[in-house]
Amino acid sequence: MAVGSGIYITWITGAILLSIAMMPIFKPPYAKVSAEGFIDMFRRYWAHMIVVFSVYLWKDLLDGLDRILMANTQLDMTPYVYAIEGDIVLWVQEGLRTPLLDFVLTHFYVMGFMTATFASFLYPIYFDDRHMADRVSLSMFWVYILAIPFYLFFNVRVTGDYIPAMETVAYDLTPEIHNWFTRIDPFTNGMPSLHIGLPFAIWLTMSRWDEDGRWNKYRSILAIFIAFTAFSIVYLGIHWVADILGGMLVAIIAVEVTDRTHAGVWRVADERIFTRRLARLLDDPSAFAKNASSDLRELIRPFKEPSKKQTSLFIALLLTSTGTVLLWDATHQDFPVEGVEWPKSAAGSDGWLVGVEEDPELDGIDDIEITAWNVSDEVSHRLGGEVWSESPNVELSGSYLILSSEHRIDFYDLESSSQDPFFPVFTRNEQLPIITCDIGVDGNGGPLVVIVN
């Protein structure tokens, strides 16, 4: 099992069980809870599930693009956010810091968010409130879509990674939690906060379209959750106050977009319409084909003489496609690091890129070359030290670098090196095989090399 996946399974299992356990409390007055309802839920609302859970399929792809774009362009807006609000978040953390709050809020930050988002989607579809399910699922979808440009082009780092005296409490509570966050979080997606944006959009949606008050009780607990979450993400050293305001703004816009799009989307994607179309296709394929052809001609007809609205749509699509090409180009540049022709491994952090190159045409002690590239001044430096017999693993945290093999570790401080090539601060040979190693922080804020044998 991958490192950190155990705690993730615990969180998501707890969120699902807690959501189901709370169903009798927050159900509409007319509804009943039964096992059959879960079967009907999947049958009736599978398209809604695709709409909501599709965003999770994009996350890894978008996080990868974000990391590449950040490395290529250094689009870091954190200094501007810090210039506006200063150390407000630091005052909250230092003034209220206790071990109990560290533990409770860290688990609430992840499992509480999972519970709120899962329950908010589950309850309308389970209790067959299609009027609300249509709008809640689309609001959740639009929140994520509207946040994507910010994550790609308005990178804001987590507070604990930027303010020197601030700690990323949630990320460092235990080694297992730290490893899990390191794998899934690029630490630059602060603005806007989806921990605020998603539940606030759901609250706004239910407030706007809950005409008979059937969701009043759930809306009340959701408002308390949003307030507690806002405190948690500040205390834990994750979000700025501006991130919270950004999340609320994105939620407001998402609900407005939902208001304009829900009728058109569900006119096409409604599961009941799909079922009827499938029945017609199976009953009379030729008639279905004729109707489909007629519908297609009717859809194309307005574009023969495009209106102002259709022209605007075409321009928007053209700009979007152009932006996509530019984004692809920006995230697939090649850094002109001298000698990098056969990269074996690489790592990047805080303006440094380190690459290990191995020339397959050479067969000797000089076939491995390691280069550190300073992105800010576009200067590359070779790494010296004892020759490696095989390509080492690379661990990079800020300006601190570890190169390791099965029995050897070289530690570098790239910022303090004044000569070229850079030589290691120390080299350590281990008798037991090294399983993994990483760079942490000691009590004085200095680097701490952690080795697992």
C-alpha cells in the first residue's frame, strides 16, 4: 500500500459512514431511509454522479500542469496577498495554538470536508429531490471549473510555506499525513479555497431553490460547518483570509452560472430522457435515426445565419482554444541546461531544478552527470563529489538537496555553495540498505536528514 493511503482510506470511510448515519437527522420531513433507496439512487441519478465526480478525474492532470507551469513561469502571487493582509493568519495560529486543536482540526479539515461535500450531493439524490439535485450537482461542478484558471495562473502558496514563523500544522501532524499531503497537494493552490467555495455554493443553492424549507435543518448545520472550516484553514497554516473571500466569490458566481445553465444541461443529460431514447432506439432503430437526424438539422439551422449571441460564443471558443495552445506551449518548454540529453530523474523546489543525466553511449565513471539549475538567474551548476556508479535518487526541499543510492547519501546546500562545481556538505555511507530518505526541519528551523533503513 502506498505511503499515506491508510489515513486517506480511514478519512473517506469515516466520511461516508458519517454521512449515512446523519441521514435520519437531516432528511426532508416526508422522506424515509431504507436500503432500497441506495439502489434507486444509482439507477435514477447516474448522470448527476458523472457530473460531480468527473472533477476528481481531472485533479491529477491539473496538478501536474500547475507544477510544470509554476516551474516554467514562476507565477507566484503570494507576495501580493501577503502585502495586503500581513501576519493576520500567524496571529490566529500563535494566539490559539494547542495540541488538541492541532489534532481535531487536522482531521476535521480533511474528513469534515469530505463529509460535507458527500452528504450535500448524496441527500438530494437519495431522497429523490430532483429539483435540488439538478442545481446542487451543477453548482459543485461550476465551482471547480471556475477555480481552474486561478490554480493555473494565480498561484498562492499555503501560509505555512510562506510566512517563516507559521507552521503547516495539518501537513505535519504525523509522518503518514505529511507523506499523503506531499503526494496530492502542490502547495500552490490556495486561491480560491474550495473548502469554503464548495460548501458555500451548496448553501447558496439550497437557500435559493428550497421553496418549502425541506432542507432548512441541513442548511443550518452547513452554515456552522463553513464558519468552523474558515477558522480551521487559517489556524492550520493552509489558507489566507483572501483565499476564503475568493472561495465565497467563486461560489456566488457558480450559483449564478447554475441558474443560467441548469435547464439546458438537464434537458439533455436527464437520466429519464436518456432511458426513453434508449427504449425508442431498441424498439424502432430506423425511426430513432430519422428523429436524431431531424434534431441535428434543427440544431445546426441557426448557425447558417449566426446571431450576435452565436458569434460571441464562437469568439469565446476561439479564445479558449488559443489559450489552451499557449498553456500547452508554456508547460512544455525545455530548460537549456547544458549537457541534459538523457535525463534519468529530476526534482524542483523553490527556484531550483536538479537533473540527473546518464549518457548511454558512454560506459565508465564519467557517464553520470548531475546539474543544479537556478531558475531565477538561469545559471546551471554541476554537482561535485565522489563519482556515482549508478544514477542516484533525488530529494529536494528548498535549497537543500539529497542524492542517495542503496548505501550512500550526499547532502548539499545549494544556496550556500559559492564555487562551481557544488560539493556536498557531507557524505554518509550506510551499512544497511536505504529504503528512502527525506529532508525535514529540526527544532531550530534547520535542515534535518531523515533516513529509513
